[in-house]
Amino acid sequence: MSESVAPAQAMSWREATYKFAPLRNALIAGLLLLAGIVLELIDAPQALAIAAFVAAIPIGAWFFAQEGWEEFIEEREIGIEALMLLAAAGCIVFGLWEEAAALVFLYSLAEAIEELTFTRTRAAIRELLDLAPKQARRLTGGREETIDADQLRVGDVIVVRPGEALPTDGVILEGSSTFNEAPVTGESVPVEKGPGQQVFAGTVNGQRAVEVKVTRPYADNTLQRIVRLVEQAQSQKSRAQRFVDRFATRYSPAVLLAAVLVAVIGGLVDGDWTESALRGVTVLVAGAPCALVMSVPIAVAAAISRAGRDGILVKGGLQLEALGRIQAVAFDKTGTLTKGTPEVTDVIPLNGYDRHQALALAAAVEARSEHPLAQAIVTRAREEGIEPAAAQQFEALVGHGAIAQVDGTEVWVGSPELVAQRAAAGELPADVGRLQDEGKTVVFVGQDDRLLALVALRDEPRPEAARAIAELRRLGVKHISMLTGDSQRTARAIAAQLGLDAHYAELKPEDKVTQIRRLHDEHGAVAMVGDGINDAPALAAADVGIAMGTAGTDAAIEAADVALMADDITKVAQALSLGRRATRISRQNLLFSVVLLAVLIPSAIAGVLTVVVAVAVHEVSELLAVGNGLRAAKRPAAAPAGSNAA
């Protein structure tokens, strides 16, 4: 398939008819062929009909003849184009002008449609670039000025009004609003963002104007990088595609040799050299592996383009193929299966003390602390309408908690060791063991020598985690596990809550690598899902490393085989579904192409097929393979329960 004349932008089929040169030439050749046939039907002078056929041949063959010649001269290979040219030349030698013109027309038309389809598939991802406006409002000396977006520099401040898209990436300096990040992450639910948070090119501002500090120039914004990565990925071949390419380089010369042998042996056996030569020409056409060569790349390109538009960056055909083989998925815990920050799950008052007052005292002490658990307690208090009172004489007790004066009394918040030191009754309440078995960290709140309450905290599972795991099971994934450096007790509780098959806790980075290899030995191809940086060794060890939440993060995108731009764990199943669909479609095309060749070649040798019939069947089969391959570009639907699409 030629790619030398592909247009930069996707175009409609109507536009392609006159703008896309290979298709235009093929249609002109078809009109000349039709004119010649009509001239024959009305008994016009034969010279006129032949002239129409002769004119159709160079026009239709112009592009694929150049490609075949370049392939022969530069790569010393006999490709499909050479086989078609030789077949057309054979028809001309025997005065079969109509057959030669029909062969050239049908082949050039199929190639043009195939190439245009490929181009449209690849150009679909470039349509993302149109979402970023070409102009921006830059703030200079407190005044707005409209400039071309490509003039923006890192550090410039721009104003983005409601309903406008961002021209490039940046950080919000002033204002807050909701942003539709679907072009980048594939998620259509708007995200609330305020000062200090990243925003990306092409995302649409919601209801309020914001001022944004530019962090990337226009030419290197997130949309530009997505397009570059997808285009690079589409040019990388899977193992199946590489096998087909190697096979085709050896197979095409074999077809040429077979055609010569059919012509020579047939002529020697029955003495009818003309008939034998025509059979040889038919073998050239019937044996050309067009559908076989196109069986894999069209499905790969379509699937990678679909993934890119949904915020899933697949690094290449090899990685897409690997996604289709995944039998086990291992998740990092913190920030992947869980939210990554602790939350208060329980506040249990003790000894008849008031729950609301206990939480207020705890928040008053913890408001002075930077510890994540302390911040979670303060956040929970404010969610319940409690504004922490001012605390004096705050003191952090390293490894144990904190103590402060609140309304003239000593209030302490901390670990069991602190209870033993401060409380009159040193025994821990019975609820402590139950809460710890649920994977929760228990913090004790006391006043003077009295124990007032227990506060339990845990890094809670993401709301979508259970649904993501259910979707993986519907796809037929055999084993789903969690790898974490956290404690056995915490890991066990999270794994039980999410219904995982296994959990592996208290792991160092090198232990995660060992566990990934063990999972591969036990279950087959393994995907590791993590943040792309902390889990880099495990991501590299897996058959497919999937980094999530990578929008704006170069290191995470580079570390993984698949990068999920959104912080959405359900996209793991979507990525696997795309890989499985592309693999399944590629196999269907391969089987269809091989069976077709197995039928056409013997039929051509036996003289059952004519040249025109062979060309028609051959090119229709090629278009069928292309059409089937394009199904990989459809958004995956939920798999039926118990299915294994691999």
C-alpha cells in the first residue's frame, strides 16, 4: 500500500473523489474502461475502443507502478504491484486490452480506497489538534492582547473565558471553573479546578473566566504530544504484522515463479502456449497477497487511533497485540486501586463522650499538623460543619502523635503508645482490633488522662474500582491481584472489599518485579497497572505496563507501554478490550486471506478463473479485509459475562 500521497487531514469521500490523486486516477481509468466497453457494445470502430482501454492503463497504473518500480530498484523486492504490472503486461501481449484495463482499474481502485481508508484512520487523531484555538488572549501589563497561539511562551499569562478552549497547557493562577477534559482524557464529565492545578490544551472552560500561566509552548502541548505518540505507535508493527511482511517478501517471487512454470509446463504439455500463458497471468493475479498484507495493519492503526481519541495511548502494534493476550492483571494499591489519600471512616466516642465534641477537639490539635492523617481529620471535621478551635502550645510527638492546649485543657491525638502514656486506663477498646482488621489506621483522642474517642482512617478504594474489576472479569481475565508495600492487614481488607483473587503486601520494588514474573509463569501474559514512576520496575517487567493519570506527565508516559491520560481505572478494561478486538479482527483477516489464496491459486492453475474474474475476486476480498479491519476503530462495548474475547 502506498503512503506517499496521503493527505494531511481527514476528508470526506466526496472530497477525496477529486482531491485524492490515486482515487481520482482510478475513477478516470474506470470511466475510460466503461467508455471502451460501451464503444464495443455499439459496434463502434475497434480502434476507438482499444484507444479508450490503452488510455485507461497508464492513468490507472500511475501510482502503484511507481511504487512497484521503487520497491524493485531500491529494495530489490518483487511486490504485489510488480505482480499486477506483469499481469497487465501479459494481457497486453496477447491483445487483451479490455482485460488489461479492467485489471488496472480494479487494482488501482482497491488500492486507492485502501490507502484513503488508512489515511482517514490516521488523520482522525489529528482532528484533536483542531480543538485547541489558534489564538489566545495574553495578559501584558494588565491588558489583554489577542495573539497567535504559536507565539505563546512558557510563563505567559492568558485569559480563558467561559465556553472557550485552552490553546495550550498551563496552571491556573486565578479563578476556578469546571473543565471538560474529554479531548485529553476521554472523560466527558467536567472536572472542577482552581489555582495551582494543571489544565490542558483543547479542554473547554465551563462557567467562569480563569487566568492561566503557560507551562508548554503551543507546538508541544498535550494534544500535540498525543498526536505524535499515536502516529509513532501506528508506524510500529506487531509480531503478526512483521511475520506477514516477511512472508510477503518471499511469497511474491514464489507466485511469479509459479506463474512462469504454469505457462511453460502447460505449453510443453498441450502445445497451446497462448492458453498456458493466460493461465500464468491469472495465477499472478489470483496469488497476489493483497488482503493478506492488509489483514493486520489496518486493524492495528484503527484500534490505536480509537484508543488515542479515548485518552489511551498505546505505544505501538506490539503493545496492542500484547494487550490482546493479557490473562492476569496486577494493580498497585495506593493511588491506583485506592484514592491515594487517607479518609476518616469511623469516629467512635468512648465512655459516654459526645462524638461531635471529640471530633472537634481532634481537629483543633491536628489543624497545626502537616501529617496526612491529621489533614484527613481536619477535612472530615469541616465536612461536618466543625471549624477547629484555636490550639496553643502545639507539640508534635514524633512517631506517636501530637498534643496541644484547647480551651485550657490538654488534648492529645495519637497512637496506642500515646494511650499507654497518657490515659488512666491503659487498655485499648475492643473496637480497635476490628477496625485494624478492616485495614484501618486507628487514632486515639484523649483529654488530660481520659480516652474520649477512636478515629479510624483508611485510604479508601476508588469509587470506580469495583466496576473496573468486574469489567476485567467480563473480558475473561483469569487472575486479578494487588501488589503493595503496605501492611498485610491493610492489603487483605482492600482485596476482600474489591473481590480480588490475591494480594501481595509489604513488597519492595524488587519484590514487585519478582511477583510479576511469578504471575506470568502461573497465569500467562500479565499487565501491571501503576503510576508509571514509583512502579517503573514492575511496569517494565510486565508484558504490558499501564500507567494511569499521565496527562501532562512526560516521565509516566515514557515509562509505560500504555498510558492512560485520565485518572480512571475503568480505562484498563477498555484498553484490554481494544487489544482483544484488534487481535481477533487481525486473526479473522489472516484466516480469510489464507483460505482465499488456497482457493484462488488452484482455480487459476486449473483454468477455472479468467483474468477479470480473478481480479474482481481478489480486489473485493481486499476491500472486505479493510472494512473488517476498520471495526477495530469502534468504541468497545461491555463484554458479555463469562466471555473471553482473546
